[in-house]
Amino acid sequence: MAVTKSAKIIGKFTFKRGVHPPHRKKFSEDAGIRAVTLLAGSTVVVPMVQHIGAPNKPTVEKKQEVTAGQEIGSSEAFVSAPVHSPVNGVVQNVTAMNHPLGRKVLSVVISVGEQQPDQQQWKQFPADFDAQKYDSETIINATRQAGVVGQGGAAFPTAVKLKPNPEKPVDTILVNGCECEPYLTSDHRLMIEAPGPIVAGLQLAMRAAGATKGIIAIEDNKPDAINSILSCIKDTNQIQLAICKTKYPQGGEKQLINAVLKRVVPTGGLPLDVQVVVSNVGTLSSLAWAVVENRPVTQRIVTVTGAGVKSPGNFRVPVGMMLSDLLEQAGGLTDDAEKVLLGGPMMGPSTPTLDVPILKGTSGITVLTSGDIKRQQATACVRCGRCVDYCPLKLVPTRIAHAVKARDIEMALDYDLLACMECGCCSYVCPAQIPLLQYLRAGKQFARDIKK
């Protein structure tokens, strides 16, 4: 498919370094978004931790009846986002349950009731929408109350990100529609099927943050998504579309800012330091519905993909639905399925159990078969320098890994361990098969434990 010519397109961009893993998006890129159905009597588990920041405290009790959209957990902390029931039902328990992070987290367990509301209206945005009707405070309050967080993976509370800071004014909202992670297609399908709420969310985010420019960035391997967004912004002011070359990790905040705006976020800094806020397309869609219809985040789009699942696709999923139930909606696992990843193969961790819930930040589930997995023994570092050459942040992963192995966290921090974005490029290019990403993740956990 050819991209439509338009004055809204401002060029083709990329960043230095990075890698080109196989896309493997054919499993689900042409699969339209399907709504899943929760059976009466089934269970959803809503963790109180689904974002960066302070955990929520449950606001409901065992045996209490709840309705879809009702707040069931909140916090007074500034960096936090409340959680809501995705269903009508009854609270079975408030207890510690398995969490995708690999530990038990305080959660509200809900038994799904017989009658559920129709929540299928999510594509067509109100025709009379006008972002100018909403002021910054209204937008930010609605975003916080709805529990909107980043849906690209980081899950940072969006209201905090958009709140104006007089010392660091924002001039640009940069929208991440790149979806550079192999296999995943949830953002791709959202841009094709429901561009209206994305563009409306961008306009509201610009109003909230005081930005004068909005740029939607999409990789050039998604021409259908590009055309869909173009058709939606053709009559808008101050919004442009940036086409980016397909490369991993093009969707990383710092890489995207550098590619499109030629600004460099300082080590240890934030996009705010260069007058930018970056937001994912799914996040902006949720923001728009939150502001215009007071709709909390109780559903999200999840890609279920890979050769290890029988019917790959993109699903609109209640937050809290169990991973095992979602896989059943995708036809179940194949006989040779061997590893389930929470996300894509570059950054997604594997899960030892299917008894975990879908979170607000769960963008995809990738199921690999025994044929996809090559088990190779790690050997000694050959000092080739490839991990350094390909690291998009210009770190020295092998030195950081050696420091972590030696439990010398101070040395690892001196080599900017905490700046690592965990993209996995170093592990991908290492000829010695050293699991560098795992060492860096472990080092970060050691550093957090020491700080505590």
C-alpha cells in the first residue's frame, strides 16, 4: 500500500545505532480487533499496582457488589493512578495474588456477574468534539480520575506527565505510534480502526500541557496506519505526521525525540528537560474517552501472537482478565508451545505461570514454540564491542554486566546502569550469547534493594 501524499507529512526520520530484528507481525497485523467475552462466574484479578508510583489501597471489601467502572483502589500520592472494576460482579477476596512482575501483589478478586454493560463503543468519537471546550485542569483531573497510564509499557501516570511545570514548559506532544517491538500489532490496529480518539486525545493533551505542536510518529512499515491517521488530521491545526524508518528501538522515548526533533535528552533526564511529552497512541485514546465521557480505563487492546498460539489476533480485553482465559479466546496453545512472553521477544519477560492478570500496560502476549527457541551456551566475552556499537544510549553493557556479576553496584552505577532502557539490543547482537539484558535488569534490582 502506498502512503497518501500530504503536506501534513514532515519527513522520514531515524536515529543512530539500534538493530533490525525480523518483524514477524504477519501473525496478527491483518487481524481486526475482537472484543472478548467474560463468562458469568469467571474471575478477574485487579492488582493495586499497575503503574509507576505509589501503590493503591483497596476501597472495596469482600462480598461487596461492584459495577463496571467503579473505583476499587486509589491513593492520595501524587504519582499514582486509581484502578476500577472492569465488570459487574461481587468481590470474592482482597488478597495478595500473582502479578506479572513475578511476585504477589495486593489485588481485588472479582467474580463476574450475569449482566454486563455494553462497552463496545470505542471506535467512533463524538462528531461534535471540540478540544477548546476543555481547560487544562479539567483534562488533567479527568485523566487522573480515570486511572490513565502509559499503555506502551512504562505505565507512568498520564496526569502527572501532562501537568504543566512553569520551570519546564512543554512545546511539543510527540505521539509514539511506531510499535517497533517484533510480533506486536495492537497499536497498529488501533490506528487503523479508531484514529479519531487518538487524534482527539492528542488535542486534549496539547491543551493540558500547554503545547503548541503535536506530532504523530509512525514507522514506514505501517502505510495503512499512516493513511488512516492522515485522513483524521487533514483538517486539524498544529498536528503533523512524522514517518520514521523501521528500526528497533525507534519507539523508545529518547530515540524518538532525537530522530524527529533532533533534541537529546540528557543521561538521567526526562523528555520534559527538552520541552517534550511523549505518549503512546493507546494512552491518548484512553485519555480522550476519559475526558469526554468520564470513562475509566477498564479495557485495553492486547496482541496475542506467535506460532505457539492457535488463532493469533488483537483483542479488546478487560483489565484483570486472566492470561489463561485470554489464551483460550485465541484458540489455546499449540502442542509445541514452549515459552509465553509478556510483551514481545526483545523486552518481554517470560512468565512461569498463566495464572496472572492482564494489566493496563500489557500490550501483547507472544507465545514461542520449541522451534523458535535456540538454546545456546554463553561463552566468555570476546571483547568485540558489538554491544557498545549497537546500544542506542551509547552505554557499555559488557562492563556493566561484569560489575553486576561481581556485585559491585557502585561500579555499575558509574557506568550509567540506571540509564539503561532495557531494550535488549546488547543481548541480540552478542556473539558470545551472554544474557546482558538479564544482568542489567538484575543490577537495577540490586540497586533498588540497596537504596531501600
